[in-house]
Amino acid sequence: MATGHKKADYYNDSKHNYLRYWDGRDYENAAEEMAIRRLLAGKHFKLAVDVGGGYGRLALLLENYADKVVLTDPSQKQLDIGAEYLKDHSEIDRQVMQADDLKFADGEVDLLTMIRVMHHLPDPAAELAEIARVLAPDGLAIIEVANYMHFVNRLKHLARGRKMPTEPVDIRSKINRDDQNTIAFVNHNPHTVVNQLSRAGLTVERILSVSNLRSTTLKKAVPKSAMLAVEGILQPKLSKIYFGPSIFFLVKKL
């Protein structure tokens, strides 16, 4: 959820409550949990770390796959919200931490998740290198990427005769892009991310296309249960073409 000092300042703002952001996003939340369950099925770990996990939305899920869970975020406010959200799960440790400066020893972490963080990282090299550093030799990481190459964007570029960009695309308004005090909000080309992972010493084990039916119209017209039934079929089938707006990479050390 959060990384970098500007990002922490944004999420520390008294007006921002990341828990409330998820109101009305039940489908997206369930689709992401489905992807994590699919990638971790049959696995169990000693130490799991949720990087940039905000108030702990996914930390609860990670308890099913690890003996110990640490929730990290640079925003103290969001971790404080997490104290209430996780009040019945006091064993989940909450720590203020930057994604490019994880306070773990080399090879200490068996499972690491970084969901909805890459969209604030135009250049994720430092964060990916840090993941590779703390990850155990046989550990796994799940890294989610906001996908610029999703199907709708590809149709738009095709209609305009434009090639898909390989560099991150800042999707903020021009006013926000020109404001040096605002944080980046980028979509990535997944092919580029695969190369960045490799340069950091990480290799992709599995890919899922997630939130494939993300649409306000669909969410109003179709029951969530039906959408998730279709989502479950599409996640692996559409992964090779990077169809959806969110791509989940399961990675390990090279």
C-alpha cells in the first residue's frame, strides 16, 4: 500500500483512511485473496512479511500460511488503524518500515507479499533488490503490479496506431504530475517488470491475471458470487496475455 517518504506523508494525512478506500471494492479484495490462496496452496512458512500492507487487509490471510506474520508500512497512521482492525489478532506484529529498507536480516523472510505498492514506484529497483536480500534461499514472494498492458489499454493503443510503452506510465492528472509534493501513481509494462525482477536476482515462478472483470457497471449488474466464479476461471487462463488490470507474480531467488 505505501512506500517512500512522500507516500508515507500522504497516508499519514488525517483525512486519509485506507480502510475506507475498500468500501465498495469487495470484488477486487476477494479477487486478490483468491490469487494469493491459489499461489500459496499447500505451502506453509515460518515468517511471512506483508510489505506496504497498510492496516492489515491481507495480513489476516497470511496467518493461514505462516507461523508468524509481520505487517509493515511507512505510515504509522495506517498501522494504528490496523491496531483496531487486527484487535483479535495481536500476534500479527506491526512495524513502521520502508519497502527499500526492510529491517530484516539477509535471508530471514520465508514469504513476502507486496500488493498495491508497485503503482507508487516508477523505478522499483531498490525495493526489488531489498526483497531479494531478505528472502530466504527457498523463500517466495508475491509481487502485484498495476498493469498498463491490460486489454482495454491495448485496444485503445491499437485504435490510435500506437505501440505499448515499455516504461512506467504515470496516470495522474497533469496538475498532480506537475506538483512535486504529490506521489507517483504509475502503471507498469509486465514484460519490463519481469526484466527488473531478473536484474534484482528474482525469477518468476507463476503469473496470474487478477480483477479481470473490474468494472463499475458489471459490479452493479452481476452478483459478486458470479463474478468471482468467472474470475477463478480467468486468473490462470489470461495470465499469459496479461489481460487484467492487476498482475500477480510469484517469484523466488535465482
